[in-house]
Amino acid sequence: MPKSKTPSKPAKAKAAAASAPGIDIGISAKDRAGIADGLSHFLADSYTLYLKTHNFHWNVTGPMFNALHTMFEAQYTEQWTALDEIAERIRALGFNAPGSYSEFVRLSSIREEPGLTAAPAWHDMVQQLVDGNEAVCRTARKVLKVADAGGDDPTADLLTQRLQTHEKYAWMLRSLLQ
Ligand SMILES: [Fe+2]
């Protein structure tokens, strides 16, 4: 009996894309792909910063414990909700969202911080979160340009809201170090 050939992963993805219903929301396929790619990087940055903020909520020590433990919690809780909005915007544009730690590490511009061994001192944690929030802002601004060029107002709106929030977090955290 002849063996049936199992389709490779890219061939399967191609076949799935070909059978998927078409999308015509007034943004070209090329622009949608570029915006979705930018949003994948933005999601990876946002997820890495979320995890780092939660990590520091758990592992912070020192005289600032109470203030920082509480401040980090408020920030990671808000960030967690935003992750879903970003991923679902990628889906609305017709693409899959990254959803694994290895994908986030590959796509993120922010270096993750281990929690199990040698947690940083509180002021290093705060500095890392200032840097992380600023990095998220830089990525958002890059993607915002792509979204504007493609006439994608919902993505531009989402990124503008995230910019406002992360610039505020960066300011609040920076103020702790002055
Ligand atoms: Fe907690």
C-alpha cells in the first residue's frame, strides 16, 4: 500500500490560509501583515515587561517593600488586561498572535530577569522597570507610524493609549529614584 505523504508544517499553514475566509476591512493585505508583525513585537515587549513587573512584586525586599509591592501590583494588573487587547487586534487583522515564552524572548526588545536566583536590589528593580516602560514606548512609536501609514485607526488608538500609560509608569518609577 502506498504511504500517504504527510504535509509539512508550512504547507499545512498555507493550506489553512487558502481555505480561510478573505478579509476586506479597507487595509491592504501587505499593510495588515506589516502592522500585525509590528504588534507581535509590541505584544512581546508588553508581555516581558508585565512578567518582570510581577516578578518584582514577588521578590522585592527592603525598606520600600510595601510601597513597591503595591505599586508593582497595580501596574502588572493593568498590563495583563492590555495584553489581551493587543493580541486580539493582531487576530482582527487576520494573523496569529505569538503566545509562547520562546516566541516572546525572540520578539522582545526587553531582556527578561530571573526571579529564582539573586533578585536585584529594589532601586535596580525600579531602574529596570523605567527602562522596560521606555522600551515599550519606543516600540509603540515605531508601530504607530506603520499603523498610521496603513490607515489603521483602531491600532493607532490602542497604541496611543498604551503610550500614555507606559509614559506615566516610567515617570512614576523614575520619580522614586530622584
Ligand atoms: Fe500579590
